Amino acid sequence: MEEFEHKFRQSMRTKVLLLDKIMGYIVKRKGKQIRPMFVFLTARAARPEPATGDPLPEACFRGAALIELLHTATLVHDDVVDESNYRRGFFSINALWKNKIAVLVGDYLLSRGLLLALENDDFDLLKIVSNAVRELSEGELLQIEKARKLDITEDVYFDIIRQKTASLIASCTAVGAASVGADKEAIERARLFGEKVGIAFQIKDDLFDYGTAEIGKPVGIDIKEKKMTLPLIYALQQASWLEKRKVIFNVKNNDGHRDRVQQVIEFVKKSGGLDYAIATMKRYRDEALAILHTFPESPSRTSLEELINYTIEREK
């Protein structure tokens, strides 16, 4: 990870002073670095001939940097779209340098990622990551389209989170396997493993909306933003027509009113929405672990197991 951080900083260097300052700010406020961890651990676990002490190939570091560059570009643009002034407790780029600069910075990050892959002929890695960015955009737009009517079914919800969240983790695990020369079948297994982890990860995030633990987003924020998540979708499926109508009215017209948001939270808890979501999350985790166990036993495979359990047992 230390080696990656150094290489990642180098890949963001620029002669434009303003841009260099912003790149430094982006690197400084990075999160838990879970994505590069998935790349490196999967690379070691999926190696055709695993050798514990051998260094990972340069392609592996480039793949991790490519994902971080393209993902950071989408986050910078997201903050502009959402008119958000904060990300992970830091000021967003658009809050500090305004929208115009934030959009251009997002474009710069995108082009840095593309050039990094093209200059090194990493076409297979570029294909994996570009597909993930396409899925991400489609998932966001599908969610916006459905949020207007609040008519999201469970199937549509899974489509959205598979594209919005799971595609990114899946690209990390697929890039990890591809960067060490794994065959097509092993890359697809790694990708599917990442997808299942990503879905479990997103359900965990949705559950935070109903909890009391202090996390990155305030409790009830999804409801305030009229986002239909699994606990609420399931609870509405169990409700009578009249109750359903009342709850949807509260979601549509909450205007940030704490009492209306609280009523929705209570309704979901009472209807078994949380228990259902927890059981579903654990099912996806178990499916991910089953795929992971098709790879040879190794310290990296054990670390991946621990990383999965961390992501769904975390309190923030």
C-alpha cells in the first residue's frame, strides 16, 4: 500500500500549479483505501502460481491507480451534481474551488487514468475499468429516474446497486486477477466475487440509515433524499394499501422533517425490513466467500475473508 501511494502520487503530478495543489488535496483526504486493497489481495490470491514473497507486477499497481483515478473523477463530478459541500468530513473540490474547476478536475483525472493505461498497453485493464464507469453512470441515472416515482421494486433496486456500487468492487477484483495473468475463467470468478461483496457492502450502507452509530452520513439521509433502499422496499411489500400510501406520502413530502423521517424509520423496523436486509446481506457475503474458496488457500485469501467480514460488520 505504501508503494502504491507513492506511485499514485506520481501519476497525479502536473505542471499546472492550481491543478497540482488540488491533486495534493485529493490524495490527502483519501478514505479507507479499500479498493486498492481488493486489487492487491485478489492479485495475490488469483496468481496462477502463487509465490508469497514475490513482488506484484507493475501492471497491478497501474490497475489500482487506474481504478482510483477514474473513481475519484466520478466522485468529484458527483459532488457537483449533488451540490455537496463535504465528502468524508472534508470540503469537496466544488466547495473550495467552485463547480467549473471541479468539473475540469474530474475530466483531468479521467484523462490521466486513460493515458496511464494506454501508455502501458494495459488494454485488458482499461476495458474492465471503463465498463465499471459505464455501469456506474447507468446505475446513477436509473436511480434518478426511479426516485421520481418511488416505484422501485426489489429487482430494480438490485440492478441499481449492482451497477452503482458492486461494479466498482468487481472491477477491483477483476483487475487484480487480470494484472497477474490469470486466465479468463479465473478473472470472471474474481469479478463475480467482487460483485457479490459490493452488493453486501451497499446493503450494509443502506442499513446505516436506520442505525444510531455515528457514520459518514446522518441517520435518515436516504429517506430525506427519497432514496428507496432494501429495508424500505421490503417493508412496503408487507404493508396494506392504506399504510403503503401513508408511508410513501411521508417519504415524498418529508422536506427534511425529522418526525416524518422518524415515522418511516419506525415503520421499516416494525415491518421486519431491517431483519430481511441483514439476512440478504449475509446471503451475498456467503456467496462471495464460496467463490473465494475456489481459489487456492493462501494468506491473501484469508485477508480477503477478513476484509469482507470487516465491511459488513463495521460500525461506520
